[in-house]
Amino acid sequence: MPEHHFHLRLLAGPDSDNTADNSSTELETEGTESNTPRPDNFPLSAAGPSAARTGAVRPGALARRHTIVAEGKPDIEGTSARVFHGETSRWNPEELLVAALAQCHFLSFVYLAGLAQIEIRDVEIDATGTLRVEDSGAGQMVRVELRPRVEVPISQRDVAQALHHDAHEACFIARSVNFEVAVIAQTISPT
């Protein structure tokens, strides 16, 4: 069975845009209509090109391009993975799944580090997902490997390193998938 790998990097630190979003959004939680967003619901839509817009007439003629839209957020330009005839310049579902796991680990880690008053100076997470495709064409993700590299003061290095386990246990996305998510963390301190 062939395996396909999807690799990405999450960056956070002094060189990334860490400006806080100070806009406030009120979300009603009681007495709302069913299509009104709630804090625990995540509405979005995905739209691909229609035959009317592209002039396509035969089955399968529509491109794999699509756009994921959520109110108040930048659109995500999507396609299928290259192995499934997609474009490398757009996000595919496998990459978005790997990105969700990397982002969730990052957010869980920085939350726990904040509680422990750890000074995070820099974070990078390399992430690779492995998709196994069966002869029938069906497939599934079988493993995602997260390799966080975190820079902290030397006096906080051991505590920060140990927090990666707790961050993995707290991550909603990692707790929701049925495949292995390995976290191989490296915590460094400047010399």
C-alpha cells in the first residue's frame, strides 16, 4: 500500500505576526436560531466551481479547486492532494488536518506554559502526516508526527520540555483522531 507524506511548519515567535486580535465578537448562546454561531460550533462552507461558472459539461470536469469560507476570516483556497490530481499551491484536506494538530499542540502548549510562567522565546513545529492508500483507492491517515522546537531560558528548560506531554493530552484535536500522533519535542536555551 502506498504511503504519502504531508509536511508543514508552524512558526511563532518574534519574526511571526503575534499581534493580538482585540476585536470583540458577541455570540449569543441562548434563544438563538439554529444557524447562529455558538461558542462551541464552528460554521463554515466550502464551494467549488459550478458548471455554470466554468462551462464544464461532462462528469468529473469540474476542477478540484474550492474555497473554504467562514464569516470574518480569510478564505482558504483548497484542492485535493497532488497525488489525487490537486495543485500544490493550495491547501488540501490532509495538510489542513496536519496543520490542525500542529496548531492545537502549539496553543495547548503556550496555554500551559503561561500557567507555569514559562518565558517562551521562539516556537517552530515541523509536522508530517502519513496517508496510507489501499489498492481499492480508500485511504486514511495512519500517523502524524509533530516535532516542536521551543526556546526558553535555561532555568525553565526541563519544565517546558515536560509540558509537551501535558499539551498533547489536552489537545482537543489529538484527542479526536483515531491514529497515532507522536510528539517529539526539543526544548533549547540560548547559550
